Amino acid sequence: MVNAKDIPSGEKVLVTSALPYANGNIHLGHLSGAYLPADIYVRYKRLKGDDILYICGSDEHGVPITITADKEKVTPKEIIDRYHNANKNAFEKFGMSFDIYSRTSLPIHHETAQQFFKSFHDQGLLVEKKSMQFYDEKVNMFLPDRYVEGTCPRCGNEEARSDECEKCGSLYDPSELKNPKSKISGETPILKETSHWFFPLGKYQERLVKYVDEMNEKFGWKDNVLQYCKSWFNDGLKDRAVTRDLDWGVKVPLDGVDNKVLYVWFEAVLGYISATKELSLQRGEPDMWKSYWQSADTKYIAFIGKDNVVFHTIIFPAMLMAWNDANADKFVLPQNVPANEFLNFEGKKFSKSRGWGIDVDEFLNLFPADLLRYTLAANLPENKDTDFFWKEFQGRTNGELADILGNFINRTFTFAHKHFEGKVPERGKLEKIDLDMIEYLKTQPQKIADLLERYKIKDAVFEMMNLARAGNKYFNDSEPWVSSKKNKEQCATTINICLNTIYTLAEVFEPVIPFSSVKIFKMLNISPTTWEKCGNENMQAGHKLNEPEILFTKIEDKMIEEQINKLPQNDETPKEVIEEITIDDFKRVKLRVAKIIAAENVKKSDKLLKLQIDLGTEKRQLVAGIAKSYSLEELIGKKILIVANLKAAKLFGVESQGMILAVDTPEEGKVKIIEIDESINLGSTAK
């Protein structure tokens, strides 16, 4: 177990947070995933005296940005400028302490990404492959899947994408899409051959498995991260295209190659490196970035949400391995990737289209940042999805920040000004109650530090508030309102210890509520020092205090009700128009219980699996789009429901004799198979 005492201050630490996509505003879910946990960790490490850099910036390339630009009839640059600046400002209001908030549209990023591509190309590492893609002859461009719309060959949905129907979940070869139309020109596109370069990810699987195992053994990776890695390793890593036909992005740096850019998954992670280079130039130290990225002493921690695990534990490390194999200047790999799960909003997934949720900027126009920082930190989705509820936000603000922390500080300052002329009184004889509080005050910061070193942010915040609870209890049990009349020396001892407790509270809470921490130190009339000072006697007798101020104002019910009433009254996803069928129609669908007895990947598809199933009386082959939801191993032996009388069809050249029943999950692109109890016989009919 990591112990903060075993980690020397002054260690070199590089921290990154996933680059937010510059296609929309930052919302509370984003904060809980990759940003607030990182900021709390970084602020703590700075208090420890570590040599630390915190890097982030906007991810500004890719198809969604071009689609938004097309819809608004503006340039992609106008879109990224709008959201980069909006999100940068929101982060600043929230108190994020980035050393730099850069962007991937800058020349220094393009140069960095092209250097990596060129290195891989010159090594002969990249493989060029040909494939058929939709092409719009009117505008002379290949169309990414989001730019093609047509009729699903399975369910008849007229808004299906080129290779996937979001309505029925079917995956198919682009040639099967009926009535395809270009979303740019409205014309019917043709299928045309194109070529792209692929990174041989599978070549690095053995090294990546070893890397993940070693990092976990040494530094204790989170279980959710390890499970994601295991799933990808079990399925077998495959070649991934690093280029695509598009004119918005980092140009492929090869002579004679036009209208191709580096795939955003490939170049975006390199934004961490290019942003550090930019920071070096800003500081007038052009090579400073190398002392972090290319120093074996660097501890690199990548904070992300769970949707980015594969990019930071497998793909980015593989890219760095490939660079290190061919170059003398070696990059460090992530020592830990403490990914969080998702934060939902009032029980449901954030949804801009449904108006469900709230942007950070909008929230901070209503309430101070520290109230939000504390509430989110106390309920981080570290091991499972959690929710933001307005009532919980009110409860934590009123019941914890105001009634526990704020109340303790206010009571102590009131006594100090009323009975000791606004100065720190001198301690007298120490009783057991005083010694117990002094001992707790000395040991609690160490407990908090140990949790922060292990990225257990939520537990650390709980222990921070426990220190405030202990301070309140000590104040109450000491009864200074009695001793101020009967034993002034005893009262002085109580207030002295309480003021020293407040100093430590201001220090340990600084990573979580930095704006309030500044106010507390101002009230104490003293400057913060380092984490090591926590728990010591920092407030010397005779020190003059400033006047207190109210730190946390309670939130009235009316304000919370206003926010809840703003939510869509029909807070469910708008109901789709469902075509009614008769009971006779339903009876035509034969649902049968089957068992999966074998599973393998479908070539040239990262979504499809070929399954062999046992119906009791016969065995069949199915193709299902569940590769992103299940590993091959975990499928074997599952009892499932299938549509047994579905007309056979070919998907990517593989015949499928039926369809598995599954349901959508809150996680985009993933489903959950409907599983049947082991006691039910194969071939049984579902009615």
C-alpha cells in the first residue's frame, strides 16, 4: 500500500487530464471524470513541495466538429474557437489549476503529431490497406460514416448510418445500406476504393500486458481500469487505422498524399506532449518539456473518464513504445491511469438534446465554485457510476460546509475576538481532552495524504470533513462558554487548539475548496505553508487575527426548487413513434432459449462477433454487434434469448441465422445481453 510518508517531497510528477472535445460546453459529468480529481491531486502534490506539471487542452479535430460547422454554416475554426474559449473560462471559474490549457489546432501540435507518424512510417511500422468507402462525387470527398444516411437493411430505419443502425443496433457492410445519401450534398454517394495506414497494435500486445501487470503490481491500478484492459487483451489487439479521408485535422506528412489527415484517436493523445512543448516556449525554456516527458525520474499520472481507458492504457503506451524503439530520446509511459466511472444527473445520463443536465458555466452563475467542488468531490464516481442530485447539493452545502466546517470556524473566531481581543491565546495546562485532540490533529493529515496518494479522493474528502467534525465535538465537549467564566486558562487552551485546527483545515481542504481556503487563511492573518506543517502548532500565542466572515451561505429550498422545475417535466427521452402490431404479428416471432458455446471475432470489424449457439435440438451460427460490450471468454456458457425465425443474412461476409436479444445501457455503444436462468431448458419458448 502506498504510504505518503514513504514518498519524498520534491518528486517530479507529470499529470494530464483527458483533452475535452471542443464541440460543446463542459458539464458536471466531465468535471467528476477527469478534471476535479486531477486538480485535487495536483494541488495536494504542490503543497507537498513536488516538482509538478499539470497539462490539459482542447481536442479540436474530428468529424463531429465538421458536422457542427456544416450545420451552422461556419468554419470548423469558428466552432473550436467558441468552445475552447468557453471551456477554458469555465475551468478557470471552477478553480482548475492547469499549468497550461492548450489546443490541438496549434502548429506545434501538428508538428508533434506529424513527427510521430513520420517516425512510424520511416520504421516501416505502418501498414497501408485498401478498402471501399462512400464517396460524394458532387463535392469530391470520401464520406465518414456520420456523413452518410440511408435506410437500414434490417429494420427499415431511414436515418441509419453507413455501417450501423442506432435504432435496431444492427451492423452491416456499407454496401448493404439502402438508399444512401450524402449529408453534405444530398446526392447518392458511390462506393470507391481508398487506402489508409494502420498501426499494428497487436504487435505490442505482449509488451502491453507486461506493462499493465508491472504498473499494477508496483502502483495499484484501479479494478475498473484493469478489467477494461483485460477485455481488450482477451479479444486480441488489432491493427487500427491512423489516417482518414478528411480535410480538417493534422495533414498526413507524406508527399503526394492529399485530403488525408491523422485520425483523431492517434493525434489527440499527443496533445499532452505538444502542450508541454508550448508551455516550455512560454517559459523561455524550449527544452524544459524533455525533463518531464523524457526523464526516467518522472511519475506520469493520466486522469481520465472510463470511456478513455483504452487510449491511455493501451494505445498511447503502444505509440510511446514504438517511438522509444527507434529513437534515442525515450518517453515515459503512464505510471497510473486512475479512471473514474460516469456521473449522471438526477438519475439519468446527461443529454444536451433533451435539456437534461447543466453546464459548468451556467452552474457557476448560480452558486460559488467551492460548493460544487465539494459536492462533486464527496461523491466522485471512482468505482461505479454516481449521480448529482440538487437536493444532495443543498444538503452537503448546508449540513456539511455550513453547519460543520463553517460553524466550527465561526464559533472559534467569535470566542477569540470576544474573550481574547482577537488574538491567539496562550495554552495552559493540557487535559486529556486537549491531548486527544492534539494527537488527532497530528495524525489526520497523514491519513488524508495516504488516501490522496492512492487516488482515493472521495475517502480523503470524507476524512477532511471528519477533522472538522472532530473540531466541533472538541469545542462542544470543552464548553468554552462555561470556562470563559470559570477558568479563563482552560478557555484559552480550547481556543488555541481550535485555531490551530482551523489552520490545518485550511491547509488540507485547499485542494478541494481553494477559494474558501484563501478566505480562511486571510481570517487567520497568516500565509499557507506546506502539507508537512499540517497538525503542528502554527498559530502562535499573541498572533493577531482578522475579522471573521461567513464562508458558506445556506441554500434555500426555493433556489433548489427553481432548478428542479427548470428540468423537462417529461424528463424521459422523447417517446419514439412505435408502429403497433397485432398479437398475431407478435406470435410470428419465435423467441427461444439458447446457449453460447463458441465465440470469435469477425474479420475487418471491431463491433461484430461470430457466435456458435446450441438450441438443444440444433446448433446455429449468429453474428452480433456486441464486441465492445463483452470479451470472448465471458460469453461462453451464457444462456440467452434469440429470435429463432429471423431470415438469415450476411454481415461482413459471415452468415447469421438469428438475432440475440439485448438492451441498451447508459454507456454509449454498449449493450447488455438478456440472460436466462440456468435452470431453463435449451429451446424453451419465451412468451
